[in-house]
Amino acid sequence: MIVWSRFPVHKDLLSFRFEEAPHVPKRRILDIFQEEYIQQKRNVIFIGNSGTGKSHLSIALGEEAINQGYNVKYYTAARLSNELMEAQDEKRLLQLEKQWLAADVTIVDELGYIPYHQRSAELLFQFFSARYERGSMIITSNREFSRWVEVFHDEQMTAALLDRVTHKAHIIPMNGESYRLKETYSK
């Protein structure tokens, strides 16, 4: 159900240009696509610079999961944060929690691009805690784990969050040059 997933664009593994992204561990990515990470409720975390293919690969993994019959939900971290705050204000947070727990895979794209204020950070922590070991998550971030406290503003909460999302996770470093900048400079 691609529509329910709310992907911003279509992406698949075939359209990812590994030859232009030598920083991406191709064999490891292909193994994840073949692995049973969803059944094992494992997470996949792409960490690295902007423009290195993190979102592309996260959406491609999501679309492949749908092709295999799984339910997938896509969020940008900013949209998820806003939805959580609105749901809390409207006293429908438990209803929203049922929705996010219904997905076999939840994609949270662009985590760490903007800092969150305290209430938003706490709600995101609640989201990740509720998903922990109940379903797979695919997370993209441009910040190293050591800098996540800059986003969540609380060392203890950040440590607990990292403990949950990295437990049994595939952590894929994607630190290379932006392919978008390469395209811009080559014109």
C-alpha cells in the first residue's frame, strides 16, 4: 500500500547509482534488502552527509517491504514531531500510537536536521520507545550519534533513545560527497 505509506517520491534499488556513491557499502545494502530484518524487528540506520543517498535507500527499502506484503509508514522527523504534538494537544495520542504500531516498518527520514524543543523531543522519544522491538524502523540522520544530544537537548533521554534504536540495528555510514552537488558542478 504505497498510498498509505506516504512516500514523497518513488525510489527503488535499481535507480540508486552505486558507481557515483563509492562511500556506500553496496554489498551490505544488498544484504539488507535480502535479509529478514523486518521479521527480526531490526532497525536500519543511515548516518551521513546530506546528498549521499540516505533517503533514496530508505524509501527503496520501504517500497521493497511493501512488495513483500509488509505495511510501511514514512515520516520526515519534522512531520512526525508535528503530528505527535497535534495529537497530544487534541488528546488523541493513543489513537496515533495504534497507527504507528500497526506498521511493520516505520521510516523516519531526516532525524537531526533541526533541533526539537523539549516537548517534541519527549514525544519523539515516546514514539521510538513504543516501536522498540515491536517493528522495524529505518532512520536517516545527518548527525553522528554523539551529536544527537544537540537535537534532543537531554543527555539521559538521548542515551536511552540511542540504546533502543541502535540495539540489533544495521548502522550504515554514508559519509561522502553529495551527489546533488556533483551534478550541479558538472553542468
